[in-house]
Amino acid sequence: MYFSKLFIPTLKESPADAEVTSHKLMVRAGMIRQLASGIYSILPLGLRVLRNVEKIIREEIDQIGGQEVFLPSIQPAELWVESKRWDFYGKELLRIKDRNNREFCYGPTHEEVITDIIRKEVKSYRQLPILLYQIQTKFRDEVRPRFGIMRGREFMMKDAYSFHADEKDTQHTYHQMAQAYTNIFNRCGLKFKQVQADAGAIGGSFSHEFTVLADSGEDEIGFCEICGYASNLELAESKPPFPNITPSIQQDLKEVETPGKKSVKEVAEFLNFPERQIVKTILFENENGLVAGLVRGDHEINPVKMKNLIGCEWLHPAEQEILAKYPELHSGYVGPIDLKLPVYADHEISVLHNFVIGANKPSTHFTGVQVERDFKIEKLGDIRTVRADDPCPRCEKGTYHVKRGIEVGHIFILGTKYSSAMKAVFLDQQGKENSMIMGCYGIGVGRTAAAAIEQNHDERGIVWPRNLAPFQVIIIPVNYSNEELKNVCDSIYNRLKEMGIETLLDDRSDRLGVKLKDADLIGIPLQIIIGPKNLATRQVEIKTRKTNESNLHSYPEIIEDIPNILKGL
RNA sequence: CGGGACGUAGCGCAGCCUGGUUAGCGCACUUGACUGGGGGUCAAGGGGUCGGAGGUUCAAAUCCUCUCGUCCCGACCA
């Protein structure tokens, strides 16, 4: 490809509305342009990168028996009503009406469509398992789209769905898929972790996320470097406490005044207790009303883990307006003693003695509190968010490391959530009707490309991992209008093309500096710089974008060696 | 949805508070000349519903109201 023929509008300055590096660089490198909030046009250079991601995905998913399909983006409401998600999905579902006033949505995901196909066509265990996938744009009307293509409303996604006759077979595919994902992200040149994850709104029993490590990421993950345990922080298990020996002196419950001291920090300072000796009571609301959660003062409560412990449909922090309806609750002084709400406590509480807790009375706390003696716990469990350096829950010696990351892939075992709601059933060997067991497996294609930039860039621009790079090599003549340079460039270009190497030739009449800046910005792994002085001694300069180091090599011999150099990158 | 900010040429911004010539600057763009190993120089140019609507005023980019859009923080989220 000749640079002058390529539509690649590069920018010197970053757009004002871009925040993260990948967004800035993708716009500056002429890969994307915004059309509306969270909606982007993909320009030729950007598309080449996305196609590379897609190609890797296709190869790996095909490898484990996936078959590609292309599904409608506009989906009828009835399907979503059937799966009960028409209401549940909320405002993120972009709803539209056709000329006959029939309701549709722009698909945010395709469980319903794929389940509909399978239930109509598959009747027997003999036809299972089936693994189908699609790579298409989807639309989720995000509350707050941000970070360019990383979290757009319209986005390119690979979604795979599998249907099985039994649980064991589902797990088999799940594990194959996990391996395929590992291969995919390795081939994309990413540093990532497979972490245990919450299934969230999509439902299901078992799931993992693939998270690319990056400080700009929105997710936090906790992992142990000794045993390899890794989990999204919203799910990461905390190690149960060692049972504490009851202290010889068990203090009596005592009411103390704590005028105006509401936060753990204030109370701890005022009473001269360590924060870990204070217990916080946090109120949540779920489908059954208010519930209370207890964690140690120096810990943070984790709503996802709490929801899982309770086993409720949903759980939100209680709103101030709701609290106003309960005159017995005093913000900052809520406690479990004589509280007429179900109380869920973190397991660390079980080994605490003589602690401090709100007294349900303004400006008052209790000291000398003991679990069981002073209040009852509905259920004890792991409901706090783990921190760096907390002990690993799976091994003896390890401790947690906490890092930020970008979720680029997510795999789920769905069970029969959709198949039973939508009656996707089959007859087993005994002629008995069963719901199919499903798995679903997503990868954000654009997000993967953006994550690659977050992880691979420098102050000059993008440094593409070789397999994602829009071109492998860029030829930069100091002056293309010089007949001799032009001939050399053209012949190198043609030879590389013959060798099947995607090559860009910067034939523009701009000065060298401009061409070098652009080459650095768009991040092509290898630059071949051709100038008259070096050429006079039969040499060309080869620069590796990753290291920004360049060396002279004798020409034309070096050209035959380019494939090897690329392999080593 | 709550809080905050911004909208002036393709991009980045100044001007607005304190209303008053023809609305500026840098980059980009066009033409020409010189130049040619890290965004070069000089000269001459083109490009604006000042987001939109309404209002105040002799006069509005500037003040007021409404509205649309975009971004940030939070809540939310495969």
C-alpha cells in the first residue's frame, strides 16, 4: 500500500475529549473518528487492526469446532419478553419500533436469537453439542460511554454460544474455550490474566474474565503469584480467619457517647481504638427490604459478595430517602444490637471480641461488644473486598496482589437459564425431554485492540504487537522524488510484497521528519529508512519501533532477511 | 439519574467576566519559491449560521431563558 493512497488522517494534537492513551492515539493515528457519544467510525488503518484481531479469533474458535454465523442486529421484543430480559435489561437496551409499531431492540447480545434458532432446529441429543459464533456490532445504551472504542455504545464483539446435552460436556467446551481465549490473547501479544468472575446480569453459574493488565483499566483484579489464584476483586475470596482464642477478660457491653463522630476514623480516634476494633454496619436494600452488613472498620464491604451470600435477586446500597422512613436508624450510629433487620456479617467479625459498634442512638456507640452474646447474625460469610497483601485464600504462603485491568473477554456457563425460559429442549437417549445446557463466550474486538495500545505505547505513539499491526513494515524514503531512492524503495516494496509481508511505502512528498513522526505514531513494527548517504555505501537503516533502535544493514542482502527479523519481534 | 465543565474555521485554543471597528492565534489546507536525515523557511491566499431557538439592548460570540450536543466525577454495567 502506498501511503499517499491510504486514507489515514493523522493528527499532531490529541482531541480535547479523549482521556485515555488508547483513545487519544487511535484518533491521532487516524484509526477512528467519533460520530456520536460512544459511536465511532472505523477508518482503514483501524479496520486493518480489528480484522487482525478477528482473524486470530476465527482461527482459534474454528480450531475447537466453532462455526461462524451472522445474526440479525435488530431483534423482536417477543424474544426478550420470553427470556424475561425485556424488562430486566433496563435502559441499556435500545428499543425501537417499526412502521407497524412493533417493538424491536438493537441487539446488545444474542442469547435470545441463537437460542431461538437452536430450539427450532435441534430436537435430539444426537445433534448436540453445537458451538456457534458471530463477530458483529452490538449496541448497549451505556449510561456513560467513555474511553473511545474501549467502552463504546456500539461495539464490535465476538460472541460464541454452545449447547449441550449434559453438564460434563458443557464444562469440556468451557475449558476448551478458556484455552482458545488464552491462545487468542497470547497471539495478540497481550499481558493478561484469566480471573474468576461474577456472572452478573447475564446469569449463569460459573464464569471467568480475561483481563488485560493496564493501569487505565476499569476493573480491579486480585491474584496470588505463588499458587496462581486470580479473581476479579468484586469476587476475590478472603481467607477465613483463624479462630481466635476468647480473651480472658470478656468486657461487658457499655454505652459510650461519641458526639458527632460518625465515620470509623472519627470513632476510632475519639475512643482511641484501632480501626480494626470498630465494626461498621452498612445498610442495603433488596427485593425483601432493608438488610444490614457488618465488616471490620478497616475493611470495605463488597456488595457483589454480599448479594451472593444472601442469595437475593438484587442488592443496592440503601438510599438516603429510604433511610428517612426508618426513624430508628441514625446515619453513622447504626448497629446490629436490637436491630430489626436481617444482619449479615463478614467472617472476620466472628473472631472479634470487645469491639465497638453503633448503638442505634444518635452520638452513641457500644464498646465491649461480643458476637452471639449481644446480637444475632442471620448469616456469616465472606462479604468484604480483599486488599493487596491479604493472605491468599488458596495457598499457605501467598498474598494478594491487586492490579487494574481491562476486561477483554468473558466466558460463562449459563446452565439452562435461557433454554428453560425459551423451551430449548431435546430428547435424551431415554427419550426424556431436557433443557439444553448452554455456555456463552464473548470477546470485545475493539476493546482488545484498545487494550493492546494501553499496554504497548510510548511517548511517540503506538507500538503494535506484531500480529495486530496494520502493516508489518513501512518503507520511508528520505526523498521519494529522487529517482534512485524511488527505484530502491519500489523494488524493496515489490520484493516484500512477493514475500507476503504487508508493507506500507511512504511515497509522500513530505519531509523526512513528518514521515518518521507518522510512522512512529501509527506503530508499525519495522521501519526501513532509505537515504542517499547510506545508499551510496549500499546500506539501509532498519528501525525497530519497539525499541526505537536503528541499525545499518547492507542492501540488498538485508531484504531477504526481513521475514526473520519480523519473527524475532 | 446526581454533581461539574465545555461548545468560536478540519484540529487545538484565545476573546466572554466589564456588550461597541472587518472575530483572532497556532496547526492543518491552497499557490509559488527556496529547502530536503526527526513535524523546515518565506511570500500570497481560501475557509466562521461564534451549537440552536428565543429574549434584553441603539448594539450580543459576550448578558438572560430555554434547548441540543460533548466530556469529566459519581451511581450503573457483558
